[in-house]
Amino acid sequence: MTPFVMPDLRPVMPEIIMTIFALVALLADLFLKRKETVGFLSVISVAAVIYALAGSYGTTFNGMFIADGYSLFFKLVFLLNLTLTVLISVKYIAVEKVNFGEYYSLILFSTLGMMIMASAGDLIVLYLGIELMALSTYILAGFIRYDTKSNEAAMKYFLLGAFASAFLLYGIALIYGLTGTTDLHKIGESVNRLIGESKTSSSIHPFTHSPLLLSMIMFAAAFSFKIAAVPFHMWAPDAYEGAPTSITAFMSVGPKAAGFAVIGRVFLTAFGSVKMEWSAILIPVAILTMAAGNIAALSQTNIKRMLAYSSIAHAGYALLGIIAGSADGVASVMNYMLIYAFMNMGAFAVVITLRAEGFKGDNISDYEGLAKTHPAAAALMLVFMFSLTGIPPTAGFMGKFYVFMSAVNAGYTWLVIIAVIFSAISAYFYLRIVMYMYMREPKETVRLTASPSISLALAITAIAVLVIGILPSAFVNFARAAAGF
Amino acid sequence: MEQVIMNKSGFPILSALIFLPIAGALLLLLINRTKEALIKWLSLIVSIAAFILSIPLFTNFDKTTHLMQFTEKHKWIPLWNVNYSLGLDGISVLFVLLSTLITILCVLISWDSIKVKAKEFYISILIMEGAMIGVFCSLDFMLFYLFWEAMLIPMYLLIGVWGGPNRIYAAVKFFLYTLVGSVLMLVGIIVLYFHAGQTFNILELMAKAYPYKLQFWLFWAFFAAFAVKVPMFPVHTWLPDAHTEAPTAGSVILAAVLIKMGAYGFLRFSLPLFPEASKAMTPLMLTLSVIAIIYGAVICLAQTDLKRLIAYSSVSHMGFVTLGIFALNVQGMEGGILQMINHGIVTGALFLSVGMIYDRTHTRQIADYGGVASVMPVYAAAFMIFTLASIGLPATNGFIGEFLIILGGFAASQWAGVLAATGIIIGAGYMLWLYQRVFFMETNTKVAGLNDINAREMLALLPLALLIFWIGVYPNAFLGFMHESVRHLLERVNAGSASEINIAKNIMEILK
């Protein structure tokens, strides 16, 4: 019997700190009257985790947990998502009368799950991360207990999420049966050997190697669910509409970015040698995702639903970077997720300010004449809408540009042409918001629920969207460095 | 780089021209919206300052070279080899001047007519000016595309917020048409970038030769963006709506500068980058141009709306411009460029004039007018000048441009020359008929008792009237700018094989 050796805990330190803070937040809730303090505590936890991130690098637990540039970048996106969510939540959950401390604790746990996903070097760890993230988010989606829509959102999200988990487990089981390991690197080596054998024997084409193909399809299905890609996107509009708006914002960025983190890791590490095969799976998924997201968004009357479909569409664009399969492609997806976090969070922050006592403010018609009654909020929304469309000089353009560039470089020009056409179609529904705000007369006086924390979130996101739009170098270089250039 | 003349004075004049209006717009952002007078005066001062700043471009321009002048170059996104690179040559210099001049007039004409959201209006106008100048100065594709697209935002707002009754439809149509074209060009730009060894530098890209098949596809990708902007038949349908519904200032900017960018794009990018493909497509381009000329003119005859009529006349006039460009000879091309400037001046002036009378009567229906000459004699005289210039009467600028184009067109294809000339005849018909219906005949009760144009409005029209005669009498002052650049461009285009290419066969071969 080998003696117990303490594993190196440094790479996993940020996660440990995050766990402690999440538990502290849960406990603090019992003693603190002012729940804003718990929110403040979670922002402090972000600072502590970022501090720990700087010192964490390497592989531990026998390669099950990898802290590298790739995971670091995604973790920063998650932490950004966490911070912005907390900032826009503080006032909002009071308005919704669900001002409980465990709200923040659950957000911390969910973010912890995402961080584990980004660092997973083993399918079991990956599954742990996904479940931790998902279970916390299910609860958050149904956090407004007295609201049936919120309940419905949680229920749908949970049921379909459970299916996705089953798919994932099935995929893991298949690949374990095929290779005898759940370690991503070892799977990669095995698959490579398998492909090598099939080439020499020439009788087995990888496509006829059904367990491998089936396992990849299972993985693609499970991850597609997380990033809300077609045909596993059905849950998104209902869940996004029913969930508390701050959680909708949280869900539209965090789990999606985490989904892309594992897609990148699993497909490029474990299935790197069968790129042609999984491209063939992901290309139709990407096209359908862009099509369904953009076309369905055209006819929405609820802004949260519209942004749900928009987020489906954005997953489609980002998939192009994965399909490109190059280091540049991965870096472009990472960059896109960061930019998407800023612009989508900004848009949701504006949506949240419209929610007031006795006024839901989530219909697109509520935006009529906003430029007249609240010019600043309207101008910010205008910036975010143009950024989501991808019009320069906003960050959205730079994000799309990088993704498209890496896809063209990888030889997928035709796919990029499809993407830009859908991108042009998307202009219609984003501009509709601008049109309502600027070109219609206000019907009723909309009262904004402003708070310092929301103003801060809006300032951060708007400045980031414009700065990245004009000077993207630093961010793109960071993404490239993180992707391992 | 040997293709570039360095900026002799050392002062970054082009950057100043781009960012002065944008800085002005940011300044307006800080001003309280209730201080409308301050907002108006400030935007007027900024636009005049930008114009004064642009005068050295006219006086100090070296006409003896085709090289880029007033250049600036800074690293911007080193990773993608994107530079902040600016410069002007004989093709682009006049458009910058046109942009700065037109902006002043747009501020003047909007003085009393824009009553709601004045702050946002002037911010949009100034941002628009910065972006327009940026488009004409950019020597880097990324920078060019940034300005090209960024321009859509203020224009969308100008049409949609301050426009006529059907403004929302017109604004969305304008935006979507232009965007679809632009994104296809973006894909073209990216493909070109990788093919040419990862550079967005326009001069470097021009120095390379590309295989015919690539040229063919890229020509169409760029065509999508430029043809929509010009607009060429059959993608012109956004223009009548946008021109008609936009506020006066918006129509003027659209007509005077924005739609020139399409033709400018052909000259700056399509022809030098894809010379063989351009040449192969010449018959098709000439055909589309002639269709636009005649179709636009005939449609004008049936219009009952003043602004719509002038909008369709733009389709016809821009047909002349593309005809001149794709004639691929010196006369045609110089005529085309000059006609762009002319059209900017004349149609800009016509839209300004229509805006002035619209402010008084709030109707655009031709039937609501009649006998205006007797109530507003000064206005009628000014309108007569613009009408005659639009028709192309000798001694006005329109004559020089159209004459050169038809000369060039005739050399390229006799049929094109002959058919284009019929466009001029119909043009005279619809413009004079319009003038007759509005200014002569019985005085309509709706126009009785109108005040003649005031000093501010006269000030807005005067520079354009002067330019009409200046170019008309002494065109060399303007043609001189472009001789060298046009000669150089044509050398590049005609360097390839001069053999006739069967276009239909050509397309079939590519598609195989």
C-alpha cells in the first residue's frame, strides 16, 4: 500500500478559496440583516480568488486538474460574470422581494462549478464541475418562488439539464470503454493510436468506428445543451424569460463560456486527431444555431426572450472558432466570450433598471420613447445593441472579426459567409430596440430603478465595449497568450 | 514605403480633420440639452473649423504625383498587422473637401427645422462628418471598414429619428441593405488579407497580383458593398425611401457624400485590386449603368413627391458616374469623379432647397405647389441655377462632367454613349417640368404669402451656386487634382491582357 502523498494544492487554491467564501456567505446569511453585505462579501471573494489565481499554475491530482493559461482566461471571464451579476442583483432582488443571502452563495457555487469545468483534465472532474454549476443555476432560475414563470424556468432547465447530464455520462462511459481511461490527454493518445491503426488497416474508417463517433455525438449533445446550441436550445427561451433577470444575465454568459471552455478542452485535447469528424458534427450545429437564434429573435415581444435567442445565435458564431480548430480559433472564442460577457451583461443591466415596483419592464414596447425620458439609459442600450449586432467601433465587431478571421484562415470561408448574412439579419431585431427607444414616443412614464452598483456595472461594461472596440490589442493578445501561443 | 510621400508639414492634418468633429460631438455630449442655442453654435463653429482646416488640402496638394500625400502611419493592432494609416491622392482629396463643406451647410439648414432631440441631432451630424472623412482618408482596410460601418449608426438615427412619416421603414431598409453589402465585403477583405500574406495595407495589397479566380469572387464581394452604396440598379430601392424620409440634412449628406462612397470604393479598391476581373465585368457594369440612367430618369417623370423625384434623379446621375468609371479611359474616369463632386454639389443644393420650402409648407407633394416664383423670387432664381446644373447646361458643372462621361462612354461602347445621352434628354424633361409645376403656373393657395429665403438660407446655398459656376467655367482647377492619379490607376488596370473577354463564358468557367 502506497503511503498517502499530499497532492499539490497550489493549482487548485482559487477553487478552495472560492469554496470557503461560498460557505462563509451561506453562514453569514444567518447573522447578517443587510443582505447587501453578503453581496459585498462575494465581490471580496472575487478579489481573493483573483489574487490566488496569479499564483496557481500547473497540474495536480494526477493530471485531473489543470491550471493553465486557458483555464485562467476562462476563470477571469467567470469572475467578471460573477462580479457584474452581483452588481446588477443588489437592488434588483430587493425589488423582486427575494432578498436572501443564499442567492449570492449559490452564484458563488455556480461560478466554482464553472472554474472546475475550465480546469478539468479528466472527464470525471468535468462532470463534477458541470453538475455543481448546473444544480446551483437550476435553483437560481427558480429563485422567485411565488412566480410561476420562475418555477417553470427552473423546472424546464432542470429536466432538460438532467437529460444533458445523462448524455454526457453516456459519452464518458463509451469513451471509457473504448480507451480505458477518463484522462483527457490519455484519451487523446488512445484515439490517435486508434486512428493510426484504422489508417494502416484501411478497413476501418473513423466514421465507421461507431463507439468513437457515438461518444463524440454524445459529448457534442451535452455541451450543445450548455451553450444552448440547436437542437438542444429549446430550454433557453423559457428559462431565460422566467428566471430572475439578473440570473438570466448570469446564465447567458457564465454557463455558455464554461460550455465553450470544455468544448475547446475536450474536442481539441481528447479528440484532436479526429478533427474532421467532429467538425462534421459541429458545422451543421453552428449553422442551425445561427439560423434558429437569429430568425426566432426577429418576432419576439419580450426583451428577455429576444436576448435568449440572441444568445443562442452568439453561441453559433463562437462555434466557428472551435470549428476552425486552430490555436487562433480557440483564442478567438475566448476573446469572444470575454466580449460577449461585457456587452450582454451591459444589455441586461439596462433591462434590470427598467424593473420597478409594480412594473415588469421586460416587454420590448416598454422601451418606447426611452431616449426621451431617460436619454442616458437609452444611449447605453444603443451602444450594447450595436455591439451585439457587431457594428464597429464596438467590441462586438472585434469579437466577431477575430472569429471570422480564424475561420477563413482555416478554410471555412463559406461558413463565414453564412455567418455574416445571419449577422446582418440580426441587425433587424437589435435595431428594433434602438428604434423603439429613439423613434417612438413614450406611452407611459417608465421609472428607472437606479442604484450605485448598477451604475457601476453599466459604466464598466460600456467603457469596456467601446475601449475593446477601438483598442482590442491588449485583450486579443491576452487571449492568444492564454490559448498557448 | 516608396509609394508614399511623407507628410511635409509634419502636422497630422487628416487625423485632426477626422477627430475634430468627433471631439466636438463628445463636447456636445457634456452640454445640457436645454441649452439649444449653445449646442447649435458650437456645432457650427466645429464644422467651420473643420472646413478651414481642410483648406490646406486644396491649396497644398501636389498635383504632379499620383502618390499618397498628407500621410500618417501608426501601429494600431500589431497582432493582425493593422495600422492607423491615412493619406490622400487625387481621387480622394476632393471628397474630403466636399464632406467638410456639406457639413456646414447641414448645420445651417437644420438651425430652425430640428426641434426635438437637437443635441442628439448635432452629435450625429458631427460623428457622421468624422466617419465620412475617415472613409476617404483610410489606407488600411480595417480602418476603412471601421469608418465605413460606423457611419451607419448616425445615419440610421438621422433618418429614423428626425425623418418623415415613413421614416422607420426607410431607416431600417437603409441599414439592412447597406449592412448586407458591407459584411460580404468584410469576408472579401479577410480572404484578401490571408491571400496577400496578412496585410490590410491598401497600398501593399495593390502592389500584388491575384489569380483571376480569386479576383472574380472578390470583385463580387466588394461589388455587394459598393453597388448598394452607389446605388446601382437593381439594388437601388433603399435610396428613394431613405432620401425621401430623411430630414433635409440627412438627405443632403446621403446625396452629397454617402452615395459617393460606393463609386469611390470601385475606384479605390475594385479597379486597382482586381483589374482583370473588373475589365471582364465591364460590359455588365456598363449595362447596369445605362439601365440606371434611363430607368432612374423615366421613373422621375412619374413622381409626385419632390424629394422622391430628386432621389430617383440621383439613381440616374450615379448611373453616369459608374458609366464613366467603367469606361476605363481617362475622359470617362475623370468625368466620373468630377460628376461625383458635381452631383454632390447640385443634388445637395436641390435637397437643401426642397428642405427650405418644406420647412414653410410641410408638404412634399408637387401638386401642392405652383407659382412659387412670384412669392419667392430669390428662391426661384437659386432653384433655377441648380435645375440647370442638374440638367447639364454648358457653363455649369453638370455639363463638364456629363460631357466627359459620354465622351468616355462612347469610346468604350458606342451603344452606352448613345443610350446615356438619352438619359440627359429625359433629365432635362423631368427637371424643367418639375420647375414649371412648382414655380410657374397658377399660385397655389398653400404657397401664397410665404416668406422668401432668409440670409441664413441664402448663405447655405451661395457656396454651392458659386462652385457650380467655378467648375463649369474653369474645370481644370478641379480636374487638375486627378490627372496623375487617374492616369496611374488606368495604367494598372490596363496593364493586364487587353483581349476581349466573353463575360458569359467567363462566369460559366468560374462556376465550374
